Amino acid sequence: MGDVLAGFHAVWEFDTDSVLIRFERGIRKPKLFQALGERRIPYEALRTVTLSRGKRGTVVLHARPRPGADPLMEAADGQLKDDADPYRLVLPADRAEQAAYYRDQLHDLLGGDAAGPAGRHLVAAPEPPLTFKAYDGKATFDGDAVAFRWFWTGASTAKWKSGDQSFPVDGLAGVVWRSPENGSSAPTAPGAWHSGYLRLLAHGTEEEDGKGADQDPASVIFGLGYGPVHESLPFAAAVLQAVRNAGPAPAPAPRRRTLEPHRGPADIADRIRQLGELHDAGLLTDDEFSAKKAELLAEL
């Protein structure tokens, strides 16, 4: 079509076979949009396009992807709030007629298989290398493997004893991402206030419901201040796409290698002293300090 349609948070540029969504930057713009920058969506990746009345004198042009077409939306699994949905374009109500025109044009471009799931990812995920800080560790992805390096101030004793982890993509079957903003009631470590997590699934394993994510070395946990949506979700999407592209593998479990040795009594005493310094500086609450100190003392 070669046209441009500008909304409050994004601009849609229509091409012959795809729409390029450029997200606007600004202090009041959704952080996920700023992190994504822009995304090219092939028309074959779309299932439907609707136009509806929005809030406070606006209309919403909403394109919905086919199941399995977009790794970002597949990882999100319906957990994104409306204002963080990258497929929604919000416009002033006086542009409803123009929006209706593009809705109809997009409908005409949808293929006969638009109602069915996509056999492969049609939308590109963010490219690695990617990284984000969770509550209990730092997650990195270089395109070939995911690595978790634990923080001694946040990681559980089980994770700390397991050592830092590395998971080659060809040993993984999938990724589970749970938003820290969806009100999850998943159990968490004592003193923590997180509710989200990212879990790597090995071949031959099934998704769990979040119980024990703080104890699972194949998971990192986070809250609104650690690993928020705009950092952790693109990360999950990139890993998911790499896993799909790698294809099935017979490995029954991810190949983990310990990057650091287990800590001894002297190191535990040093960690308790450093925890005390953080507590004295007001960086840890009384509950967080007491819970972490109890974990460390239990190792002696």
C-alpha cells in the first residue's frame, strides 16, 4: 500500500507484503515499545484486524497475530496489558474513517490460512546478544546458549550450591515466561517481593506452574524492579525463536556446566558480613537480611 498511519505511541508503515511498526520514544511511552524499537510484521502472520472505540476520544486499530507466528506474543501467552500490546494502534477518534480504510485493506491481504496456526515463526524476535538482571541472577543469551549467573544477595541456597548455569539451545524444548505484573501468586523465597519468572524447559520435561521457581537452577525469578517486562520478555522471545529454529533434539535434559565451585564456610562467613553491610546501608530490609542469613547459616 505504501501508506503511513500514525498513532499516539507508534507509526504503521504499510508495504506490499508487511507492515513496519515503528514505536515512538518518550518518557510516557510504554517501556516495552521503547525496547522493541520497531518490528516488521508480514501480513501472512496476521489472523484478524479489528477497529474499536478506545478510551477518552480514541479508536483502536488492533491486528492480532496467528498462534505461533510471533515468538514475542507466544512467550507473553496473553499476559500483556492492553497498553503494552505492540499490535494495538491508538488514534484520535476523528481518524476513525481513515483507520477503517486500513482495517479493510489489511483484511483483503489476509490469506486463506489466516485462521489457522502458523507452522513457524513469521515475525523476527529481538536479536542476541541479550541480557537482563533478575532478582536472583543475571541472564545472558548469546544466540547459542543461555547463562544464569547467580547473585549471592538474591539466589536461594539451592541455586547457589548448583553453581552458575549454562544451557545450550539445542538441549532446550521451550521457554516459560510469567509476567511480574500479572498478579501471580507463585511461591517465592522468604523476604522476596517478586512474582515473575523465566524458566527453561529441557527436552522431555513438562511446564510447571511456578512452584519452586526460586529453587530451580533452570529459572530466574524477578519482580517489577528486577527483570521487568520490557527486558525479560524480548529475552524470552529470542530464546524461544532460537529453540524453534534449532529443531527437536533427543537430549533428555539441558547440558549444564558449573561455572564456579561451591562455596565453603569461609566464603559463607564473608557473604554474611557483606549482607550485614548492605543491611546497615539500608539496601536490605530486616526480613530480607534475616531470611538470607538463615539460609547461609543452614549451609554450615
